[in-house]
Amino acid sequence: MLRPNGDASVRDRVMRVLDAGDACWCPIIRLELWNGAGGDRDRRVLRDFDRLLPELGIDDAVWSGAFDLARRARSAGVSVPATDILIAACARHHQVALEHADADFARLEIL
């Protein structure tokens, strides 16, 4: 969404969620986005997100869900980054839909 040459359909999907007031994030998403912030524009957008988006906490219950999801993924032969497992577990714990354009999240959805 922040990439100037990124996929326009992804940007549109994110903007719809933001405009509808349905967007939220969790600390690991914040970290990933801030880590990738490339310039002043990115930092302005992320400062707006910091101010406006509700943050879903990552507590012991989310971590337990992430450990369980990781075990189930490995048992099913699904290998995805730990950060994605944590994000998926956080969304599940807080019972929110996960808007993504990432095949790793799609593989986790069936577990």
C-alpha cells in the first residue's frame, strides 16, 4: 500500500477499509511497516496510522494461539514466516478479518 509503484488493486482495497473506518493493526504490523518506511511520505502516512488506527494487543492468549497455529501449520507441511503466524493469530484472537495480498495468509486460513 505504501509502495509508489505497488499494486493499485491492493492500494484500493486498503483505502476502502481505511475509509470505512474498519482498519486496525497490531504491533508486529506497525513494526513491519515502520521498518520498511522509505521516505517522508511513508513516515507521514504511518504517523497518521499511529494516531488513527486502533491497535489490537498481542497478549499471552495471542502468543498461545500463534504457537498452536505454528504447530498446525508445520504438521500440515505449511511453512510461513513467524511474523505472519503472529499476525494471523492476533486477527483470529480479536475476531477480525485479515485484509491481505499474501499467499502465506491464504495458506494459514485453512488451518
